[in-house]
Amino acid sequence: MWGWGATFPIKRRRAKRSLESSLGRSSMDPTREGRVVIIGSGLIGCSWAMVFASGGFQVKLYDIVQEQVTKALENISKQLKQLEKTGMLKGLLNADQQRSLITGCTDLKAAVDGAIHIQECTPENLELKKKIFGQLDLLVSNDVVLSSSTSTLLPTKLFTGLKHVKQCIVAHPVNPPYYVPLVELVPHPETDPCILERTYALMKKIGQSPVKLTKEVNGFALNRLQYAIISEAWRLVGEGVISPTDLDLVMSDGLGIRYAFMGPLETMHLNAEGMLNYCDRYREGMINVLKTFGPIPDFSGETEQKINQAMIEKTPADPKHLNARRHWRDECLMRLSHLKKEIKSDGINHL
């Protein structure tokens, strides 16, 4: 349970090492100077810790309950060992070396001292996150990046009014970040441009795929696209056009395969003689189809029950079955990630 009741003195210390020096270390040494702090030891926090450790960074995993920290570190150890066993471990260090880079902490002041980057990963609650960043605002130096993993909360809601607002940014990962590399970087209107660039460089250094949003928008980019798909999927099932099982097949064995290697815009470009030709061919048809879309569903009622029944027939909604299916998903994602890296290294994307 999260309970952020403590208050902290305003005394601040300069970070011991800058982000620039940490990124400029010799490639001969897979470990890097500087420490990254993860605030929150849940699933996202643990996955972020593993990502940063795979990039050779020291990681301090913070939570307010020691039992939660201990459990998180144990789970991380198991995951790293399993990844190493299956040949899916990221980075140049072995599992033991990566695990040695991750330590736990229940003292926020001690955790952030000397940090170059702080990644907040607490539950998606605005007041909770604002409280945490308010505490961090009293503790951090002027050269540490304050980053949130929020998937929906706008930077102006999170960071406005902080003394260190120029150092604040949203770095929204895709769950789970260890297996899916995309990170959406969303600055506050007052964020210093160099913070965006530093965070972008850091994400690239640890093997993620950062994208920059030039301004904030509800849902950012990924969730706006995801919700559009979910909304139409819900309508198609609700109107009896297609079953929930077949609807998922449309994505997994259709659009999903295509979109695993290129986005919708490049798909348009390649599905005709270039983008202009595609629009000339399909503009009218696209508009006519889009005009038939219905209102936003309420995601409840009879359709909710129909979809739920189809889902639990495939994967019962209990921890045992859900975790087993998630494990299968994560392994598939990791294998796909490796395949994509192999394809890129072969130069196919640069023909």
C-alpha cells in the first residue's frame, strides 16, 4: 500500500555525475557512471529497473515498504536468470552482474542523492504522483531528470508549480518496457529542451525506442491509437458483425503482423505507388467507411459480458492462468524483438 506521509528538509546536493558523463563512457566498459532511481517497485518499476541495469546503469529501486522492495528484488533475480537461461537477456552483462547493479531503498532522500535520472512508477493516481513529485522537488539537484511513467496524466497536471519544472518530463513506456521498447517522451511547456534531448539519448543508450511529442495531448500518441482500435473493435462485436475471438484474430494474424515492422503511414506508402497514389486511390473509400463509425461505446452492458465470456474461455481471469498467459506473451514479445533486431542488422531497412 502506498502511503507518502513523510516530509523532507529542503537541503539539496548536486548530482555526483552528470548524464552527459554517464553516456560518454567507453564502450569497452558495459557499466556506466551515475545512478538511476526507480520510484515504485511494482511491475512497471521492476521492468524499468531491469532495462536500466541491462544498459549498465546502477539502479536504486525505491518503495516505502521494505517487504515490497525485498519481494521485487527477488522477482527481478528470478526473471534475469530465466532470461539468461533462454538467451533473451538484454545488454552486455550477465544476469548476476545486472542484478548486482540493482539495490533497494526505503529512504527517499538517500535514494535520490547523486541520481542522474529519476523514473517515477507509482499507481496512476494524480494526487499521489503530485505528492511524490512535490517531495522530490525539495530533494533533487538542478541537473537530475524528473520523469514520470504515467500513461494518461498530462505533464501540466503533474509538474506545474514545481521549482524544478524545467527538469520534468513524461517518459511513458509500453507495458512491459523490458519487452516492448517504445517510450513516449512528453515535455511540460516549461521543460528545458535539453532535458528532452538528454532523456531521448538515455533511452536510446539502454536500448529503448523513444519518440518525441512536441506538445501534450490526452492519451499521448500510443493510447489515442490504441483506444481508437478498441472502440471500433467493441462496436463490431456489439453490433454482431464479428465474434470477440475472430476480432482478435483480425489483429494478431492480420494488422498486427504488418504493424510489427512498420506503422500505418508507411503501410499506406507501400500499399500503393507511394503515399500520394494511395490517397488518390483510397481517399473516398476511407472517408465513406469512417462516416459509418458509431458513437463512443460505454464499454459496459451486454457487449462487455459477451467479450468477457470469450476472454475467460481462452484465459480464465485468475492469477495462475493470467500470469501464465502473460509469460507466454512476454516470451513472444522478446522473440519478436530479437527478430526485428536481426532484420535491422541485416540492413533490410536500409535498402
